Amino acid sequence: MQKATFGAGCFWGVEAAFARIPGMTETSVGYEGGTTQSPTYKDVCTGTTGHAEVVEIDFDPMQVAYTELLETFFAIHDPTQKNRQGPDWGTQYRSVIFYHSPEQKTQAEAMIAQLTADGKFAPRTIVTSVEPAQTFWRAEEYHQRYLEKRGLASCHI
């Protein structure tokens, strides 16, 4: 098993998109990339903790390649919007890839370079940051599988 962590706006829809991919063994929503220890949703929403809303994924690389996860990541949000996705704005909604190995870093940077070279988002620039994984703080239980618990498929506009 391997881990992958992505921030692409509100974590509810991001988790739902990744949970549908065969090879996922676990998805958890939470917070990463900030300075506050044990942040809560209320803390992160202030924009002062430095955390992003993220989805941490456990996946079987024999069933799904990390590059496939990257393709999903770039397909489900707008990586050219800085600190916002749709109606959600603030640093907690930034586009970020937290890598768990040198290989993940290399693959993420290569994907960004390829999308840029292909002009996928032109004339806009991809602002997704690629950062080493930090402490993942699991969000409150009511956020886990939020859309699934409510019978919803997505929350994207």
C-alpha cells in the first residue's frame, strides 16, 4: 500500500471523486501544511493556521498507478485558481500535492510540466504547489465521507 495526499478545494467532493477509483483502500479528509497542532475545522476556516483541506488516500499501486491519481486530481479542480475553488476561497482551498516519496514528487512535477507544455490550461498558469507530506490531521468524523452519508455524488458547481 502507498499513501497520496491532495488538496483541491473543499475536501468533501475531492474525497468522493477519489473514493470511486478502483484500488483505493482508504480515504480520509483532514488538514495538512499548517502550523497549528491538532487543528479543527473551525480553526482551519479562519485561514490563520496555514492548513489546506486535503484528502489522504491509501491505495494499492498494483491496482492504480500514482499517475492515474494525478490525472484525477487535475481533472476534478481548476489548478490555475490560487486559494480558491468555485465559491470557496481562502488558503485552506489551495491546490496542493503533498508527496510521500521522491518518486511521487518527480511524477507530480512531470505531470505539471506536461500539462503546461500541452497548453491544457493555457493561457492560465498552473499554481498547484508540490510539497513534502507533513502531519496529516484527520478532520472531525462528520466530515468523513460527508457526501456519501448524505446520498450525494458531488458538491462541485
